[in-house]
Amino acid sequence: MSAWRRRLEQLPDRRPELPLRPGPVSNGEFVPPPPTAHDRHMAEAVLDRVDAAARRNGIERRRFLQSSAGVAASLVVFNGCSGGGGAPAAAPTTTGRPRSTTTTAEPGGTFVTPEPEDVAACEEALAGNEFIFDVHTHHVVPDGPWRENARRIASMVAGLVPAGCTDTDPYRCLDRTAYLHDMFLASDTTIALLSDVPNSGPLDAPVPWEEKRETRRLAAALSTPGADRVLLHDVIAPNFGDLSMRLGEMERTAGTLEVAAFKVYTAWGPDGRGFALDDPAIGIPVVEKARELGVRIMCGHKGLPLLEFDRANNGPRDFVALSRRYPDMDFVIYHGAYEIQTREGAYDPGAARLGVDSLVRALEEHGVGPNENVWAELGTTWRETLSDPDEAAHTVGKLLRHVGEDRVLWGTDGVWYGSPQPQIMAFRAFQISPEYQERFGYPALTDELKAKVFGGNAARLFGVDVEATRCALDRDALTMARAEHASLVTEGAIPTPWEARGPLTRRDVFAWLSHLRSPWTP
């Protein structure tokens, strides 16, 4: 027995984490509803399938769950339990969000994957060589001033620490080393855009601007010169303090020539009051300053109401309206305006108040057609919907149809969910049914379209030369280390490379909420 296998067997005996947990999960920023009976049924079905397949292949269950076949086991069960029909006998849903109300003989979405018992076939089918540009990623700086200056945010981040963390400083399990591991060793991600949680400036930001630059420099040191492995958001909070100071901060960061885009959390602010980006007193000066500085991409968190958020300012209307006023700029709707409280179905203009439908309605009201200067990002949205392929088909299908096949961006909210590799594999396997294509006008998810979503669209938005970047990064230290990393996983040295780094369940979120003594604001 190898030393690595002995180490694996000495790990605490706890219930193995599924690579893709069924039902609502959290990125630590919102409270998900409790799991339904249907969700619990799916989780047990996945574990039953994994146990049978692992025994057949003579593989320990924990290791099997960290393989492509472990992901395939989840996807096969999700297919059978889809809200669209064709489900095996399952416990009825009695709590949480309602199941999809769209009825059809077959589910509108499906995962095309081999049976999990065929490990080699799963490895081949769920692999790929796409250019993957993840435009929504996170980490923290463990020893930053934010831990003292923003203890409420620090308490929130403490709840994101993975259960298996044994470091004396648990925040180190969410640091840039974990980030580089999860994003570039334990996944097929090519390049990433580093973001941050809501904050009012460098003193309370888990990743202040200069620390983001350090992460970018470290990634560059491990990469071939001439290609960017990590790009950067600068998060702006114009409704905190003096606006002129915020605009001055934009000038300072843009002066480094490393701001790929500015990002705002319009629903976040003092005393729970947000702002609209098209507000002449607060939002417009930010847009004008970005434009003046030559940063023509504005990103905004929309949908998925975070804790202490002002829901009146959480919708996509302001971004869509601004796209008409500033046709030379691009406006990115993070999460695609998806809301956990609304189960996505076919677009209903009469009830389009929340979720993706609110984005579609805003596009219609402002005369914005597909493939113009409004973009939609999939972070957490894809992870939330994939366990119901029918809902996932409506969610992805509506965004591709109305925002445009050239305007939907790949994002995962890593590293809160651990490595994004299971999400990547799931999207590779996902298809929208011919029936849904005909009934609702959704496009077929061809390899070419998936390549656009995975990275081609973001590369065009951010001016990245795909071929030159791939040529450079395919030879860099991080890419070359992936094979060794995979070998270490097989040996047991890295037994849980896909472990989530955040509170996923309703119980998890409430557990860390209990430590917050006041609202989540600086």
C-alpha cells in the first residue's frame, strides 16, 4: 500500500461529498431553501448508483466520486428525475421551490453520458479541449486588514471554509494557493477573471486591488510570457462615502492598465439601501468615469439576492437601459438575473418580475436584440439548475435565444464550490431537446455553441486572442502540472479535489449566519 493510500484511509470518516449536489445550493451569499424530498431522493439515488459502480470496478467510493464516472452517476440520476417527465418513482416535492410546471413526454434537457459503470468511457466522454474562460471566480487574502476592519464580512467568509480544512488559519483554505489549485490544476479552466464580494474599498475587501494584482503576477510567473492567465475586476461601491473618492479610486486602478472591467453590486449599500446604475446622482458618474478611462465593460450582480440586499435595485433594468444610452460600452448581467425563488420555465411576459424572465422583459422593453451590448453570465445559475435538466434547458435556452448565442458567458463562482470541473463536465454533456428547440426557439447545444459559451464569447468581449493564448498557456507550468495532479488524485494524495469551499445547504448558511452579530455591511 502506498503512503498516499495510507494517508487517504486515515482521513476522517465523514459522508463523502457528491461532486454535484442535487437541489438548491449556496455560494455563501444567499440562503437556499431546504432540500426537498425530491432532492433527498436524488442524492440517495446518486450514492446508490455510485456504490454499485464503485464495487463493480473495485474502486473505493470516495475515489470513485472524484472521477468522471462519479460525475456521470450524478448526471444519469438527474436525467431520470428531471422535472420534465420520464422520472422514476420519487418522493413528491413538498417544500422549497415548486417543480417545473412545463409538461412534456420527455424532459427538455438531458445529459448525454455513458453509464457510470464504464469508467473509461466516462473519462473519454466528459473530457474536452475547449478554451475555457471563467469570468466569475473568487478567493480571499487571509492576513488582510479586512479581517479586523470588516469583522462581519470576515465572519461571513469564515463560513465558506471547507469542512476538511486543517490549517491553523482556516482562511488559508480559501487563499490564492487554493484558487490556483482549484481553477487551474483541478479543472480544465484556461483563464479566469478574479472578482470579489461586496465591499466599500481596500480596507474591507477580502481581495483588495493590490492583492488581486499579486494573484495575477503569481499566475503570470507560472505561465508563458505573453499570455494572461488571470484578469481582474475592480469592485466599485459608489453609494458608500464621498462619490469623488470612488471615482478617484477608479482612476488609480485603471492607471495600472490591469482593470479588465468594473463591477458593482447595485443592491448593496449603507443600511440595506442600494442604487440604480442609471441614477444620475450615483450610477451615471461611475459609467461616465469608466468610459472616460477606456474601461468599456460594466459588470453587475443581478438576481440571486444576497444577504442584506435591497431587492428594489437587484433587477437588470438599469443595465439594459444603459446599454441603449452607451452603445459603445458592454453591460454584463452576472448570474443572468436568475433567482433561486423562481423556477425557470418558458418565458412568460405577463409574470416577468423575477429571474431570467425579468432580463428578457427588460430587453424587450428597451428594444435590445440578441447579440448586442448586453451580456449574461452563468455563475451559480448553471450550478443551481443543472440538477433539474428541464429547468436548465429553459434557463440556458432563454439566455441564448434572447441575450444571444454570442453573448452568454461561462462563470462558476469558484472557488466557493471548489473546483469547477464537475460543472464543466456537466455542461459538456448537456443537450436541449429537439422538442424544446421547436416549441420555444432554443438553439441546439452544438459543440460550436458550447465552445462560444465556454470561452469564445468572453475572449471576444475582453479582447483575448484565443489561439495565441492557448499556444502559450498549453506549455506553461500550470498546464504541465495537471497530469501530475491527476496522478496524485488517483494515488489519494489529493482525495477531495472537488470539495466545495463554501456553505452549500440551508443548514450550513444558517450555521455561519448565527455568528453574525449585525448585518453584512462594512
